[in-house]
Amino acid sequence: MTPPVDLEAKQNRLFALLHKLERVIVAYSGGTDSAYLAWAATHALGDQALAITADSASIPASHKRDAEAFVHQFNIRHEYVETHEFDNPDYLKNDASRCFHCKDELFHVLEKVAAERGISHIIYGVNKDDLGDYRPGQRAANLHQAGSPLVDAGLTKAEIRELSRRASLPTWDRPAAACLSSRIPYGTPVTIQNIKTVEAGEEEIKALGFRQFRTRFHGEMVRIEIAPEEMSRALDLKMAARLTAIFKGLGYKYVALDLEGYRQGSLNEVLVQTSIL
């Protein structure tokens, strides 16, 4: 029989790891993992912890609002930095390494901030479960020697959610989030225009009361993924008509509902397992 996991011991281990770092920059997106890490770093280090968010067109405005609300609620030092991944043609061409180029730019900018302020450590919110997934951003983090204290403490996604719940963090049950560029299929160039179209559509779906979803940009067609537990609402004929009107109003000619429902990283399904992965 597997012994029960002592979550309090894991959290204390995390606090101890963070305390040893003395001063840190937390790469903070506002999602469940990075929010918990920013909170934990502030708990361990006080104002010697600084959460920094990328000010990028690929981050939805609603995510930025949520990120700001969180740091204000928990008195976490927070700043924005401009990133310029859209100036990089390797990012714009949107091959399987797109996320690497985005995170490479982010950590490059964070390194500059750290050097200017005499901060030795940059950390980010990768967790133990992420290690088995296709995440080229981790390669960029390793290249820049960014720390992964959630992994070092042995924390999984479910454990981070539970510890966040115990700490009354509103992010504990926040749906999985990703940048807007992740909605564009590999091989289709990423542009400000197409990700803003994606953002506008997702804000409309959120306003309809859906909680976990993605819109996938396929040129003239949008493919909408809805969480299985919410699918029955999307299949209602009146709701289908509303979704059709919304997305045709945004310029799409065809509106498709993916019957497999929402699944994280669905665009990775087309990737061939080659050495690039």
C-alpha cells in the first residue's frame, strides 16, 4: 500500500529551498503553478522575491488582469518586462520550436534584470508532471540555468493545486492556460492579427459562461474545443448558433466544434516524433 503523501513536508521543503536562494526573480505568468511559486517565494523571502510577467501580445489581457489582482491580494512584488519574440523570424514561422524561442527571449530579458539588480537566481513554475510532456520552453530554461524549485520539492500539479487551496489562493482551481500563439497550428505563421482574433473569440466564449476551452485557428476555419463536462451546452442548437454568429463575426468562414473536446496541447498531436522533440 502506497503511504500517504505529506504535502506539508513538501511545502516546507520548498520554503527551505527558496530561503537558501536569498533573492530571486520568479517568472510569473499568473497560472496556478507560477502563482503558487510567487506566493511561496514571498512567504520564504519577503520583498527579496520579485515576480515578473512578460508584457507580450501573446498573453491575453484577461490573464494580465488576473495576474495583477493576485499579486495585489497577496502583497507580492511584481513588475512587467517587455519581451520581443515577435521580432524573431524563428518565432514567427511557428515550427515545433516556437515555445523555445518565446521562453529564450523571456529568460534573456530576465537575466538582464537580474544582472542590473544583483539577483543571482531566476526561477520558474515547472512542476514534476511537466517533465514528461513536450515543452521546449524547458530547454530554454535549462539553457539559461533557471531554477525549478517545484520540481526540486517533488511537487505535482495536483499537489500544487491542493496546497494552493489550503493557502486560500484563488488560482488553486484555475483552468490550464497557455499563450495565444499556442492556438495557431505549427507551420502557420504567428501574427499579431491572428492571435488577437483568437483572443477576441475566447473572450466571447468566456462571456457565455464556459470555463475550460480553446479556440484553434485554422485559417478560414476555427476549431473550438470545449471541456467534456461542458460539451452538452455547446451542442445545444441555440448555443451552436450563438457560437457560429460570434466567430463568423470575427471573419471565419467555417466554425467547427471538436467532438473530442478540450485537451491540453492538442496541436502537438500532429508532431512527428523526431530528434527535434
